[in-house]
Amino acid sequence: MASIFQYASQLSVVKSIITAVAGDQVNIYPPPLQRELPKMVLRPCSSALFTGQRVYIDMLKHYFSIRNGNGLAPRRSFLIHGLGGMGKTQIALKFAEDISSQYGHVFWVDATNEDTISASLKGISSIPDAKRADVDGSPEAVLFWIASLSKEWLLIFDNADGEPNMVEKYLPSNNTGDILITSRNPNMRSLTSNKNSIELDGMNMEDAMALLLKRSNLEEGITEPIQETAKEIVRTLYCLPLAVDQAGAFIITGLCSIYEYLELYSEKRKELLDHPLS
């Protein structure tokens, strides 16, 4: 420690932290603790083109805000539900990215059916922390381990479109941790309550237009005709995020211009909506 004083031209002590300046170097003693990176387990990648929907993410942040106090707090559960293509998964992904630092672990489970749930839990058993705890690949063992964690955790069940009992049987047995569910089935509210759920009803016009222009790479040099055409396209698509994203993906391939899309859409609606995203 004495070496930090040897060539110091300035010294300061604030709350037992010593800062010594020597030339263009700044030494701090004791060194600041390195914050452990949050663990985001087995989640898909969020879209770099995600636009809008901040109001829903802010609602989730408020509900799952950091809690003060000692020990683990009682469980909190929340549901995002709505028709397919509304952006439920992307909202959950962006939310998880934004708040991951407040959790020891964030676990992502594909809840399409019981097979995908079991596969996701088996994947969780392969992460280093679970291996150190000798967790085997069974759903029961993984859920028991999650329930025993001493730090706050978030468990996300994505695409849980079946009946509530399918998810309920895979909830950790104790009453700690946080649960987020995305579903087309509003009956999933039986696991959360009405007040702890939000129903998505599509994007607003402005956000939908921004997504279309971003996805079709027309953000720069927007003219009034382009803007009016974009407005008509998203209105026709009811501002559904997935449909708007697919429209932009089709336009950017060069198979049609933004001006030709609606005519093509009216002729070949199914093919355009089924067009794979690139």
C-alpha cells in the first residue's frame, strides 16, 4: 500500500477511500469491487429493430422494482397476454435486458408445451452454477435448485399459450423469486391476478411507422409520400408488430417498393404474411 503514496502529487481521503494522483495515473485504495455480471440463462436474442412499447416495459419495471430489506421477499408474478404477433416476447426480452443487474439469475423457459419446458429446464441444469450444485437434468431437480437460491431470481415463461395448470406445475415450490409469463391465453391471469397483467393491443401508429421504415431501411431521407404510404401500410396491418416487421422485411429484399407493397398485399396476402424474416 505504501507504494501508492510514493509519487503522489495529490491525496484525498473520503469515507476511508484513498485517492492518490501521480502524473496521469489515479490510484484508488482499496480497489473498487468488480460487480459480477448478471446471468441471463438460455434466452433468445432480442431484435435490434425493436421500436416503441416503452410504456409496457416501464410498467414491468415499476412492478418488479428493486426491493429493500433483508432476505428474500415474497414472490411477484406478472402476465403479458395478447394475440400472436403483438410483440410479447420482444417486450419480455427488452425488459429482462434492462433489469438483469438486479437479479442473481434470469432464467428463460420456452413454455410452448411441456416438452419445451422440460428441455429449457434441462438446459438450465448445464450452467456452471447448477453444475457446481450437482443439479441433474430433471425438471424437479432444477426447480428445487432455483427455489434454493439465496439471491433474487427472475423466471420467464415465454409463449405459455396452453392452460394455466401446465405452467403452474413448473413453478418453484417456495414463494420467493419473480415470475413473468407471456401468453395468448388470458386465463393465465389465474396465476397472477387481473391487476398484475397487461393485455397488448398493438403498437400506436407512430411506433408502427417507425418500425416499418427501420425494417425496410428507409429511415433516412423520408419524404412525405413515403410517410403517407407507410401510414397506410401499418393501418392496413392494424399496427401489429409482427405483420409490420414482415412487411419491412419483404420490402428490403427488393421484391417490391414501399409504394407497391399494398397492391401486392391485396393480391397475395397469405404469402406476404408468411414471408420469412431475414
